[in-house]
Amino acid sequence: MSISRRAYLSVATLAASSMALAKTSGAYGLGLVTAGLGLSEDDTKSMAVQASDLEVVTVTDTSVAFTWATYAPGVKTAYGLARPTVAAGQRVLMAPVGGGELKTVHEGFSESGYHHVVIEGLEPDREYQFECWSDDAKAEPTLAVTMSKTAPEHLGVFKTLPTLSGKLLATIALTNDTHIGKPNHDGIRFGNFGLSSEPGEQPFPSMQLESLLKTVKEDGIDTIVVNGDCTDSNRPEEYDEFLRVMNQFGEMGKQWFVTRGNHDIHPPGLPNINGRRGRDIRKGKTYIPDYFSGLLVPTQQHWVTQVGEVRLIGLDTAEFGYAGGRINERQMRAVRAELAQDPERPTILFAHHPITDDAVQSHLGGPSFMLERTQAAALQKILAATPGAKAVFAGHTHRNRRGVADVGATDFCERGSSLGYPGGYTRIHIHTDGSQVTYHRTRTPESLAWSVKTRWSLFGLEPELMLGQISDRNYVQHYKIAVNT
């Protein structure tokens, strides 16, 4: 059987990508990567460094974080058009809009070919123009969401968030969908296709969670909520590993808190509760051990804690036999009573499943993937009647998306997972005059390298689904807290 030169180059580059992306290509260099693949000098001439995948990941009131990658173009593959990254310099130029010419504010070098640069000391609520460069290549956006006419990556302009002037009541970190025990990031494994850890490496879900917790600690945050799907398939060894990692951060119920996700109620080792299997569970024909209740939080029971002067409430929206969400009447009554005890208290709620019609209509999973609609409506009415209920954060969809309430003015937001691209956590500052919600990349070298690799997951479509607009990742919610704090 013959193989075309184009097909051969595709296979060769996929092999190069696998090595380069998994082990940070800059450590090897482009020459070494291509030398063992039988590529000719003519093949490598087209591999000049190209700066691509520009993203303005984080914007706060005083800082901005840029990411981009340097690739060797010219050879493409069938798997998401993946290409090997190459080591390159990095330079960021910035200036206030209307404040003169662009000036260099950062220079450095990335051995991995993935660039993550944070610029601090900016003025709140001000527009800045910017450019990001690697050597002689200007970084360009590549996603539909970053190439849209209003995207800062397309415009070359971003605006810092306004500063909240009220008293800071609490700061918490949030992540979700850690999926400890998951073997393949994108659920794909056809021959050599599919993204997973290399032999001998730490399994990527554990590495991602450990790296995320390290970043949160470095950022000076002492409290984190893990919002469901802690395990991938509800096996006892997955809970052991989840607890091992989380207990390095602190103590459950003091420094870290957790809600249950639909993967935490799967038949052990068989992450599938849809179709016939789900019906058998609901009819009592299939028994599922409830490890989550014994080790973390009892089933269909909410928890309450106070961080600073803010009340946090975690809901259990997972129900055996369903991929979508359920809240039984007993838990609904308990949450209503809890909120009624101190309705003015600033309160943030966490639920694994999204709640609003907006989430249903914007996701291919539809109503059966979200919180049951009657229960969702009842919960929103309770929140709308509670002045202190300011926001509900969800996971499950693995995407960054700020939604719209069906009733009232409570903020509803879905947050990206820790599992892979874009790989990070959400920081929530709660003040007396509002909240600042910002998304931050996990910064360890291992996690950034994994982010490069998972950039190509779901055949290159995952970034389009998961990253979200800059206003979904970073925003300020204005309100006034009447409680005497």
C-alpha cells in the first residue's frame, strides 16, 4: 500500500506534536523534533515560527493576562490540525488608548513555546491597546470567539474592570469537573488518537488539580469550592486520590468545600447513567454504592458555611439514574428555610447543574442535561425573593458562560473545568457594593503544557466551546448589601 507525501507529513507531524506537546517542545528544539521523522530540509523551511492562539484570558481592575503559542506551521494533521510548539521569545507592548505610542512592558523567553504573561499595575476602568510578539511574529487570534468584531484579541484593545469601592467581605476560589480517574481528556481513543497522560507521567486529572490548588495558594486565597464531578466514575480509588490531593490544601469544611456531580453517582467504573442503564437505576434494578455520602456530603443535602461575612451554600443537584439535575422536596424546603433565616445576608450558591432556561437553550444537551425545569423555576423564585442571594455558580458544561436569570436579578454563571483547556480557576471578590469575578489560568509548567496539548481536544473544537467571551470569564456584578457588616 502506498502512502502520499501529504499523508506521510500529516502522520509525521502528529508524532512530533505528541512528543512536543506532552513534553514541552522547546526543550528539544525544532531541529531535533523533525530530524528523527525523516523530514527533508525543504520540509522544514516552511516551519518558521508562527505566533498564534492569542487570548486575553484574564482582566481585573489592575491587571491583564495574555496567552499565545508559537508553532511550526507548514505541516498539518488530521487531528485538530495540531502542530508542534517551538521555543521562542515573548514581548508585550501596551499603552493607554489615547495615551501615546505602544511601549514594551514585558520581554522574556518561553522554552515550551506557550506564553502566559501577566501585566500588573494598570488603571481601573480604562482602555489599553496592546500587541503580543514572539521574535518577529505578531500573535494573532484563531478562535471564532477571539476573532469576532468586538473581541479584544481582534481589536487589539481591552478595558480593565472598574474597582469596587465597598468593603471587601470575602474572597473565594472556585473550580469544578476535576474528574479524578478520567483516562482520556476528550473521551476519544481511536488507535493513537485521543489525549491522555504519557506513560510514567502523573495522571492528568490529578496533576491539573494539584497545580490549580498550588496556584490558588500562591494567589493568597484560603478557601476553594469544588463544584461537582470530583470523580470520573465513582470508584473508591478515585475518592482516595481526590481526598489525597484536596487535603494538601487544607481541611474539608474549613478550607475546601465540595458539591456532588452526576459523575459522582455513576455505576463504579462505568460512567454512563443515560438510556437503559439510567432507567434500571431508577427502577432499583441496579445498585450504585454511594461513596460520596460516606466520604464527603450526604446525598440530596445542602451545606452552609460562612467565609468572612459571606454565606456560602452548596446544593446537591445530582440524583441517581439521571445525567441532568434534581433537587428533592426535602432539600428544597431546607434551602428555603436557610435563606429565610437571614435573607439580607450576602449569599453565593453553588450547584453542579445549570439552572436557567438560558443555559438550556444555549447548550446541545438541552433540558435533560440541566436542572429539572419545574425545580429550577421553584429555586429561582426562592432566590428572587431573597435579597442577599447574589449569585449561583454551576459546572457540568465545562464552559465559561454568564447566563441570564429567568426570574429576579440573581447572577447565574457556568465556569470552566480544571480538567484541561483552558485550565484554571475562578476568583470571586465579594464587596458591599458588588462582586468581581475573574478567571485565572493554572500557572505551573506542567499545567500550561497540558493546556497546549488539550488546545486540540475534540478535534480542535473544545476551545470554541469552553473558553467563552471575555465578558463571560471576567466581569463585575454591581449591587448594594443592606446587611449591617
